[in-house]
Amino acid sequence: MATSVTIDGPVAAASLRALVATETAESERNRTLNERTVEALWGSGLMQWCNPAEAGGSEPDFAEMIDTWIELAWQDGSLGWIGIANLPSAAACAAYLPADGFDEVFTRNANRVTVGGQFFPNGLGETVDGGYRITGAWNFGSGTGHAQYVAAGFIPTAGGEMVTGADGIPPLLVAVIPHDEVVFTDGWHVQGLKATGSYDYNVTDLFVPGDRTFPLFCRAPERGCSAAFRMGLIPITAAGHASWALGVARSMLDDVTELAATKVRMGDDASLAHRATFQRNLSHHLAMWKAARLLVVTTFGDVEREVMDGHPLTPTLRADMRVAATYATEASREVVQWAHLAAGTTAIREGTRLERAFRDMYTGTQHVFIGEKSYTDAARIYLGLVDDQFGF
């Protein structure tokens, strides 16, 4: 029986503004979200919000997810990153785990479950009776600092040999592991996104029952009715990256606009707001941000409607989403670069939103998911050079 509560994502996210403003500095020092912020996320309903109804979720559509993630990232880059990491991770586990695994992870914990980690298959899992014995090491496990369960992508083996499917490609699986069964080696000493608790971790010959694993590219949910669950984890991840970048960029646009009213650069007779070059560049970069957001909302909304209408999720549609996410990230980075330069020395003061957002953007945009390879892989589909692109 579903126990979902309908949550208005953007409203719930906006309710955190005052608390986040006071807690961000401590979370950065801790290198993971502090307990007050994590509890506030649970109190807002957002930690379960992306889940299937059976796991207490609201099953939001892409438009609501995008606006909610933009709001969280606007408040703080690390908070926004947790929003696009922990929330979809838990939702994927809740949607795709077999019944016994879902019962163990979610039902027995009254659906109060946070999942973090790395889904990329950096481990090998020897097939044994009832499951797998997994060995591997994963970097940048986003949100593992406060997660009850840790996701770990792996490739199954049998008799020490990699298992392959009929197409010659090995199946990629995700293991869902209790936090206390994982060895953490930390490693999260970085320029930006400091408060995400994105620790390195490993396991050695760890038994994980098959019911606590699911295929990485699964598009056949065990539970949940939204189109997003029939599109798989990759589109949700793409929407998350795009939204995160847009939120951080918007925070810098808003902050530099406010600053312009009072900041007088050395040698100027009036505030920054009166400089023609600032006026021109503000309009230009605000238009760039709006165009990037519109591209993301339109692309993901169009694909979502295709799936809801029963049409297949074609390689071209999947390429469109990855390109939209990559473009939005690049546009956001350009917006942030301009705002940082326009703000002058104010943007280099430690502890300001401008300084933190700049650091966060140039850390988050290092992620391989929105690298230039997304463009070239998509172009190979558009040009008819390949029928599909593995990983899209």
C-alpha cells in the first residue's frame, strides 16, 4: 500500500533558505552536510520526494524536479549537489530493487533511507549462491557522509571471468550496501562542493545478496508510475546536473545584480549598476541563463511526454537530453565566470556566496557526465554513424 505524501518540491526547497544560510559555513568545515541541514531536508519531505509512492515519494515530473534542484543549488552548491545525488539515488533503488531488497532497505526502515555513492561500475562481483562477492574501490561517493546505504556499481564475473550478454557487453549492476559494511578512505579535500561528503570507499570480497542489486540501465521499474522511472537513471542524472549548474549560476547573477547597486569600482564615479558594460553583460548573461533553462525544461518535458504517450525512448531522444544538460552546464559556467569578474574583489572574499558559488561551479563542471564527450557521442547518433551510444 502506498504511503506517499504529495510535496510541492520548489516550495519545500524554498522553506530551507533561512536555515541553509546559517549552516553552510559549518557544513563546509565538516566537509559534509551537518546534522541540522540533513534533518531539515527530511523535515521538508524532500529526502523521499523523488521516490516511488510505495517508498513515500511524490513521483514528481521533470519540470518540478528541475525547478526544485535549481532552488536548492541557488541556496548553496553543496546542498544542490546533495539534492541531485541522494534524492535520485534513493529513488532509483526504491524503483528498481527486487521485492525482498526493497523490503529490507525501505519498508523495514519506514522509508527513511538516504542513499549515496558511485554508480559507475568500478567493482567486480563474483557470482555465488544467492548473490555476489564484490571487490572494488569507488571515488567521489556523493552524499555518503550521511547515507544509511551506499551504492556501488560493479560488473559480474563467473569463475573469475567477466560475464557478457548476447550483445557482447557485460551487464552493469548496482549493489546497495549498508553504510557500516563499507570501508571509507575519505579523500574529500577539494576546492569546491566541500560540504557534499563525497568520500572515497571500497569493499573487499563482500557478499551482497542478489535482491540488493539491480541493473544500472534498468527502465522497467518494480514500482513507481512516473515516466521518469521508465526512462532510467541516466535521464534523471542529466536533468540533475543541468539543474544544479543553473541554480549555482542564478545565485551569482542575483548576487552580482544586488551588489551592483552599491559597489563602486576603484576609479569609477558611480556604482557598478551605472556602467554601460555591466548593463550590457548583465542582460546578455541573464538571457543566456534563461535560454539554457528553457532548453532543459523543454527538452526533458518533450521526452517525458513521448514516454507517457507510449512511444519508445529512442537514442536520439536520449542524446537530446544529454546535449541539453551539457549545454546548460557550459552556459552556466560562462555566466559564473562573468559574474565573478564583474563583482571584482568582493567575489574573492572567503565565506561569501559569490566566492563559494564560483568554487562550486568550477568543481562541479569537472564531472565527466557533462564533459565534451557527451557532444561527440550525441553527434555520432545525429549523423547516423552509430545506431546507439552505450551509456546514454
